[in-house]
Amino acid sequence: MGSDTLQRYIRTRAGDETLYGMIAADGAVRVLAGAPWLGVCETGRTLHPGSFHLLAPCAPTKIVAIGRNYVDHAAELGNQVPKEPLMFLKPPSALLDPFGVIRRPPESLTQRIDYEGELALVMGSRCSSIGADRAMEHVFGYTIANDVTARDLQKRDGQWTRAKGFDTFCPVGPCIVRELPLGARIRTFLNDAKKPVQDGAIDGMVFGPAALVAAVSAVMTLEPGDLILTGTPAGIGPLAPGDRVRVEIAGIGTLENSLAD
């Protein structure tokens, strides 16, 4: 089916099984023997459209996110651009399927839920204290994430665990790709609007992917399947119950989730 760099890798549930696979041109899934970063080995089994449920494309031991990694986003929140990557963690329990429903916490906890469309790095091998010159050797590929945030709690708490950590606050997917097209952009849309609320060039990051992997691995060991969310461009804003938020990155596809009480 072509070069490995052109494949779209997914993780799915079929009956009681959780499986990794590759998406074929007709939308079917060619099942793999295990996670693709362990070696792409096809089983010969095929899942036909309608017979499986798409999951987040990896099951990370940790989700490391980067704050204020686009100049325009830092400015819109009235913050300075950090001199080094600003890291925080989202718990794996926040992970949500590509087309799952974001659950709005009770209003007694938070009154504002924001979207933040982001490019995410998927680690392919274990690394610790790796230099930027070799960092990308440990990245398997790229996917899309939405760093859903309780903005009022973020401002009130001073640290971001509650604001970023609610269940369902980390939609990821729909697939992993090995490479991105030149000039790829993060574009976020609300409901049926044709104009994006976010439209930022991935190469506009303050700290690029290699620098982020190096910085994070200097603090903690990264494991295969771990995620690094690389930051969001300007245009973040609130969601209301019933809203649908769609994040698109060329080459990866579309991550679409709705917000419900």
C-alpha cells in the first residue's frame, strides 16, 4: 500500500478486543500484531467499516503538554513567551476518543471550558536526557489533540492540574502519521462555521518538536506511546453545551468532539 511514511495508524475496539491497525483506502482497517512503533507486522485480518470503534491512537503512560508555545497565543492571554518550554501534565484518564463527547464538569466547579487545538507528538521508543540532535529518532509520528481547559480554574488555581485534568479533557486522534506536509497548519472550527477560529502554522512554534523532546526527556523518561502536546496557536475560546469543535491538520485528518453536560 505504499511507503510506511504515508500510512495512517489507528487504535480501535472491535468487540472485546483493542487492536492497532492501518487504515486502507476503502476505510477498512488492516490489523497489526501490536503497536506500530514496535514494528509494523500485519496479521492478515481486516476490519470493515462499521465493525469497529475508533479509539485514541495510543495509550500513553503520560501526557506532557507545553504552554505558551506560540507567540500570538501567549499574547492573547497577556503572558510573556517562556524562555524555556513551559511543561505541565494531563492525566491519561483525560484521554478521549477522536469523536467522543467532552463532558462538562458541574457549573459549581467551572463556568468556562475552552478548546485548544494542538499538534501532538507520539513517542516511538524509550528515551531519557536525549539531545535535540537525536530527539526525533525517538518520535514515532504525529497526531491531533485538543487541550480542553477550564479557563477560570486555570486563572484561579495558579497551577493547572484541575483546569487541564478533568476526564475527557484530552481528545486525541484520529490517527498517527509518520510525516507532515510542508506548511501544515492547525485549524480549529466551531459547529458549522466555515471560517476557523484558530489557524496557525506548525512551524510557528517557539520551541520545535526536537527541542521539546529534549527538554521533556531531561526531566522525565519518555516511554513508547507517550504524548507531547506542542502548544496551541491564537484563537482559543469558550465552548457551550451542544457545541462541536473540529481540529484539522493536513495529512492527519480531523479530530471532532462535542461538549455535553
